[in-house]
Amino acid sequence: MSATSTAAQASSPPPLRDNSPVAGLDRRSLGPLPVLAQSVSAVAPAAAMATTPALVTAQAGTSAVWSVALAALLALLVTACVRTFSIRMAAPGALYSFTAKGLGPAAAFACGCALLIGYGVLTMAALTGAGLYAGQLFARLGLTAWPPQLPVALALLAAGTVTAYFLVRGVRLSAGLALCLEAASIVLALAFFTVLLIRHGLHPDMRQLAPPSSSPVALGSVVAGALPAFGAFIGFESATVLGAEARRPFLVVGRAVRWTVVCSAALYLLATYTQVLAGVGDGVLSPLDDSGRRAAMRLPVLLDLGIAISFFACAMAAGTALVRLLFSMGRERMTPRRLGSTHPTHGTPHIAVLLVLPVLVLVPLGLLATGLELRTVFALMLNLCTYGFLAAYALVCLAAPVFLHRIGELTRGPVAATAVCVPSLLLVLGAHTQRNVSAGNALVPGLFALLMGAGWVWFLLARRRDPERVGAIGVYDETSAADVLHRSGDVLDVRGLAAYARTVARHLPADAPHPPPHTANTGPAPSDGRQAR
């Protein structure tokens, strides 16, 4: 065999699959708005505007806006690391699959376990929040003839049932509903804060706008305030789970993630500035308020409704991300294979929905039935899911430069972003643990460690039984034969053919003539994981 033929075989493109590894999902069906709605709803800006400013102000005082700005900067740096993968891969496993391409199966499964905790507990917290605000709404309307737990339980059960229905029916329907609900709740919150701002004067408050002093105490308070502020951005990356279902994933997903952080930061800065200006130290929208708070600071009924709606939209978005993560693990057989099944009509992971959502509803209902204060349970759930997201963000940021080095595209920017993000996230994680322990909440970090340990045992057993299965972690959407040429009569799918042509071009020898460039960038991810160019 000649050297030329040997080189040609070595450079030949990989064969096309008959089907994509994520076949069954409603691939390439979503426009930009549903993808954006996924990230925005998971963040739940209206609900975060309710609770975050009070928590930040308690740590940073009048420098709270600087704490929010610092947290937004860190979130944007994490976004840059996530974008490293989102412009090259379309994976329903999102950060879990991304980490696999950089750090390998073990770190990827750790990231997956952290995300399962994050999305699962966030879904429970959002459903609980919707129930809490619904109960508060009934109380404001004077509907108190029944036990106070009953409206909360009924609202939580109804929210969970409706969430499961929309998750089975399809992401286009659920994302559209979530976008409308979240937009309405943001408008209501903005109207309230605008009125509050006008009432206290439009002149700039230099106490807040002036940079904090350079003393260690002042800077330490700003950093301490950035911890709860960063928690308000959690979930911004969840649009990445819709990469396989977006029409132009390499363009749309990254933009959705970035603009979610930017717009959320603007809303949080407004809410924080306004509440500090108004001297509201206990949070005008907080469901954790004492019942004896001044009547003048209570929310109107419409705002209570708006925040309940925001939590409901958050539950749908977090549930969407959770079931797609389980779908990816099911396709890889890291979890029961049935979780990788999809609905024959709606193209959704319906088995995962029907198995997981009842548990996420019954857990808070069970805690409510035991007589526990649901507001305390709500706060503990938010604390627990924060651990999961912080761990997952640290792992994917660490994976980004390793991945770029492997494919020969490493530059200084991703290295610098990782050098800032990973130590900062670990510092935030440590501070979060210290705050919980000092407040007597050692149960939260202990429970997180226990759940992660259980996941690690599962991984070790899977690796011992089937090493090849573990090595396949990191499934993502790939070009298939059906994408390149599918016949309805003799119709050629030009977008699929163009995507495959670009894949073939990269495998040609350097001295081989290349086909003319194509301008389309709408096909699925090529088989080597790089962006189609």
C-alpha cells in the first residue's frame, strides 16, 4: 500500500451515523425566543429581585450595588467558559457533556451529579416558592377560613401537575408559556420598583454609587455581599440543554446565556439600588418576612401573583433542564436506559418527566405534612441547589482551556477566564459553606457531600462493570445520514449536506483542493465536536 493511500485513509472523514445519538428529541425546531426563555425563566429575575437585595444589603450595606456588579462580572466570566463549548457542541447534557470533552468521564460524572442536585432541588424550591406566594396571596385576599397550610399545599400540587404536563407536551409550548409568565412578572416587579424609586426621588444616591473605600473591612463586606448576589444568577446556563433542539445552536445558545446574565444584572442593580434608597432592609418582596412588617411595605396583590408566576416559570425551566440531563445519562446508560426514551409524538423525555416530577412534588408536600415550617425548608433548598451549581460551574470552567488545548484552539482569553473563575468559585463555595456552618445549617453542606458521595459510588460501580459505557460519557448531537440526505420524492436537505461537506473538508489532506466555502451555519454539530464553519 502506498504512502499516499495510507495518508488518504488516515485523513478520511468519519462515517455518518444512521441516526443522531440524541435522536428522538425534537431536533432543530426552536427559534431564539424559546431558547432565551429557558435561561431567563431558570434564573427567575422577578423572584430574585424580591429576595436578593435584602440578603446582599445585610452583608454589604450601602455598597450592595457593587456586590451585585462583582457577582455579575463573575457570572459573565463563567458564561465565557460555557460559550467555549456551546459554539462547538449541541448537547442536551449541557455542562455535564461539556466537562466530559475537557476533563474526562470522572469529572464529567461529578459535574452531572452536581447538576442533578442543582436542577432537582431548584425545581422543588421553585414549586415551594410558588406555593408560598400563592398562600400569601390568599391571605392578602382574606381567604383564611381554612388551615394556612392547605392553600400552599394545593398550589404546590397544582403547579407540579401543570409543570409535568407542559414538560411532556413539548419544550416549544412550555418555553413559550414560561416566557410569557416571566415577562409578565418582570413587568409587574419593574412597575413596583419604578414607583418606589420615583417616590423617593430620582436624584443619584452617592452613598451607593461612590466606590467602596479601600479598607479591608469595606472590601470584605463587598465580597461577602457578592455571595448571595451570585446566587441570583444561578440557572443562566440552562439554555445549553436545548442545543440539540435549537435551529441555530452555535449562535443562539451562547447569546441566550450571555444576555440572560446582562439583563438580569441590570434588573438586580435597579432592585438593589431602589431598596437601599428606600431604606427597606428586610426585602420588600421577600416571602421570608415577619408577619409584623409595616403595612406600607407590603406588596400589592398583583405583585404577589407576579412572583408566584415567576417561581412557576422557574420550575418549568429547571425541570426542562433536569429531564434532559437525565435523558443524556440514559442514552449513555449511566442511568436506567428508559430515561433516555422520548415521546413518539412530542419528542420529549417523557419517562424522565413522569418518574422524577412526582418525587419533586411529594418531597416538599411531605415536609409540609410533618409540620416543618415551609419557609425554612424553602431557604434550605435554595442553599442546597447553590452548592450543586457552584461545583458544576467550577468544573466546566476548568474543562474549557483543556478542551481548547486538545483541539488546538487554545488562546490566552480562556486561560485568563479560567484563572479567575475557578479560584473565585471555590472561594464562593467555601464562603457559602462557612456561612451555613456558622448559622447552624451544617445539614446543608453535609447533605450535599452525602449525595455527591452516593453519585461517586454509582460511578465506580458502573466503571467496574462496564468501562466502555463510562468512556462513552459526553453524548451530543451529530450529523446523521438522515440530516444529509432525506428523501421526500428526490428532495435534498441542503443544510445537512453543507454541514457534512464542512466536516469532510477538515479531514482532507493539506494539499487537497477544498470545496468553495458555504455561508450557512445552521447544521448540527460536526462529529469531532468543533463548530461548523
